[in-house]
Amino acid sequence: MKTLITLTLTAAISSLGGFASDALAGKKPARTGLDAVEASHLTFMREEEKLARDVYLTLAGLYPDQGVFDRIATTSEQTHTDTMRDKLALYNLPDPNPTTNDLPASIGVFTGVEWGWYFTEKFEALTSKARKSELDALYVGAFIEELDMHDIAICPDVMVKAGYPQPCGLEYTDESGLINAYNSLIDGSENHLRAYVGQIEAVIGVGNYVAQYLTQAEVDAILGR
């Protein structure tokens, strides 16, 4: 399984409420479709890809001369959020944001029952920080891509705090449809991180970008350093 993220997994989950004992142990019972962990993680990723798109569209409006925001939002991130929507439909799971493509009304609006509150807060915090300057906005873009790679491969911190096992994402699932989709998302995030860092280092100097969420070694590996 391809992943450039090699975070050490140290968290042990002892109680997950209604989850089956196999899920507690980080194992999946033989079944057709997705288990509760995979279903929640896929739902989460649908909204996280929308978060990236919505933040970048907002930043494209704030800094129209900085083309990286609009380019990534309208091509890659729109495709990614649509891919996660299609995966939910494939597994007969409800879409937490069925009006995602109703632009501009849907920007910053997250209606998921389980994770909508989290993304509403995240959108407000990230766009608020990005309003300070174009450079701050570029750092926000890079942060989102680092966060996204961790959340896809390992598990979002908020899911772990809610009682889900770690890992709960790519490193957890054995569902080929999810594995392929998540690997594609990680490839995209690596490309986006390189694009944002390139713009940042045009200002601060080549080689001076400091990792914001992943380790510096992980970021340097993605950047080819």
C-alpha cells in the first residue's frame, strides 16, 4: 500500500461504545460493504474534501491575482469532493452535503449530522487566518494539504477523540474501492502541497518551509528534499 505518511501509531483505544469487538482491535469482520469505522471515515472525507474546495474558492476571491487557489479548487478539489460523494452512493451511504455543488450558496456550509459542526468551525478558523495576508493564505493551503494526508491515511484527530480506532482510514480499510480512492487523494494532496510550498518559498526563500501538521521529514520527502 502506497503512503508517504509514516506516522507512528501509539494510541490504544479501549472502549468504543457500540462498535464491534473486531473494530476495537482494529480488525474488520468478514462482511459485504463497509463497517461503521469505514463508513464514518468516508463520510468525514467527503466533507474534508469540500472544506478544501470551499476554503480555496474563498481565498481565490480574496486574492484573485494568486492563481493557485482557483486552479486547485475548481479542478482537483471539485473532483475529489465529487469522488467521495460517488463512493458514498456506491456503498449506499447518505451524503452529508447533498447541495455541495450549489455554488456559491454551499460554500462554508456543512450539514453532516456527525461531522458538520467540526467543518463549520474549521472553515471559519482557516478563512479568518487567511484574510490576514496572501502569504498567510498560502500557508493555510499548505496546512490543509498536510492535514488532509494525515486524515486520509491515518485517522482524523477528532474521530479518535470521539472513540474511533486509530488508524481508521487508508491504513485501516481493506476495501479496494476505498484504497484506490484514498491513494488518489493522497497523490493529489502531495501535488497541491508542492504547489503551495513553491509559492510560499518564492517569498520566504527556497528550503525554508516548516511543516505545519506532518513531521518535517514527511514533508521533506514529499517535496523531494
